[in-house]
Amino acid sequence: MSERPYLPCREIIAFLADYLDGALAAETRSEFDRHLAVCPSCVAYLASYRDTIRMAKAASIDADADDPPEELVRAIVASVHGE
Amino acid sequence: MRLHAGVSHLGRTALNAISIDADLVARLQAGDSGAFEALVRQYSMPLLRVARRFLRSEEHARDAVQDAFISAYKSIGRFASTSRLSTWLHRIVVNASLMRLRTQRRHPEEDIESHLPRFLEDGHQVAPSVAWSEPADEMVQREEVRGIVRAAIDRLPEQYRIVLLLRDIEEMTTEETAEALGITANAVKIRLHRARQALRTLLDPHMRGATR
């Protein structure tokens, strides 16, 4: 059994973005995985961090197929054609 | 359905869009005055949605869209046919929105430090994290939750909010974001991570189970 100390939660959370991007060296990544295997708090943090990214994107994208405001279209065309 | 020459229906739709854009660009570059109005009618709504994400007032968002189309009109001669017209216009309206933001007075901002996780001396979190109650994809279907998320993004200090928008919403790369903001790629990475952490903190009390 390994006697190595686990990375502290502080280190896990500091490098979470790199972990999700797959930007960590293999050895560091395996240390992350070893920590996550025994730390429910960091597992919950990782999941909610990932959910935060998904929700920010989904809540910001407005898929309504509105027509453009007519006065805006006219103002833009007039600004270019000098009408 | 029989596929023509190995091109799927979706692939053909995308090819049609590129073909229509290529025709529009050719007309614009030839000085066809009707082509510019067609361009504005086709793209002003998607561009307005982008500008609204950056600028808090509708008036400023519309001004940014107008700035973007004027800029596009002036530089259409340099448009490379290898680019997608929608991608090119997207980049222009993002830049126009950032320009508008730089000229606006700043609002009082919360200190981002107060929204970052805190740690004990031994490196554990002061307040252990708890799993959220539902999958994000389900929660964000509810308009109430979408409103909570948008309001939380709006509470982020400006330099963090903008990086979050550029990277996670507009899907620009770290390098593109760094160039647009005139900061280093490392600064983009640091701001993005802090912005996501602060946003997570702001959403946490809502997402632990009190949104139904």
C-alpha cells in the first residue's frame, strides 16, 4: 500500500481547470485521481465546477428566433448608405 | 435516406449556408447595395444576442451591433473566403462590445476573494463541498434557474465576467481571449478559473436543492 501523502484539497481545487482540460502531466493526474478516490468533498466540488460551466453556457444562450428590430436594421443600413 | 456522394443532410445544410454566404460576400465585395441590407437582416439578431451578453443596456448593445456592421462593411474587401461569415461577424461584434465596455463607467463590484473557496492550514476546505441536487442539464431547463445563473454571472467583477463570457460562452480560445483583452494567456487562465469558482459559490446555495 502506498505511504505517499495525498495532495491537499487546496492543490486539487487550484489546478482543477488544468485537470478538466487534460493539461496535467500523467504523474500529477494520477495524484489527482488518487485524492479524488478518497475525498467526497473534492468530488462534489469537481462535479459542481463542471456543472457551473455547463449551466453558464446553457443559461446565456437565447435560442429564440426573433426577427431583428426593424428600427435597428434601418439605422444600420442608413449609417452605411447615408440615407 | 440515400446520401448523395457521402454528404449527410446536415452536411448539405452547412454547405448550403456556406454557399449562400459566399454569394452574399461576392455581392458585397462587388458593391451591391442591396446585399448589405440582406446581411444586416440575416445577422443582426444573432449579433444583438452576443452584444446583450456583454453590455447591460439594450441601447449600448444595439450601438455595438451598429458599430460591428459598419466595421464589417468597411473591411468586407479583406474577408477571406476560407472563413465562415458568421464566425467573422461574431468576432467583430465581440470586439465592438469590448470597445463599448471600455468607455462605460464601472459599477461598484463585489470582491471576488469573498466568493473563492477557503482552506484550513492543513489544506482541507473550511466548508466541505456538497453535491448538487440534480443534473445541471435538467436544472437549467427551468426558467427560474436560468435567471439565477444569469444574475450570478452579472454579479462577477467585470474583468472576470468578461473572461468567462469570452471563454465559456463565446467559446473563444485562451489565446484569442488574451489577444482581444490585451493580457497574457496565463492571466486569462487565472481569471477564468477564479470566475468559475466564484460563479460556483454564488450558485451553490440555490443548487443544493432549493430551486423547485
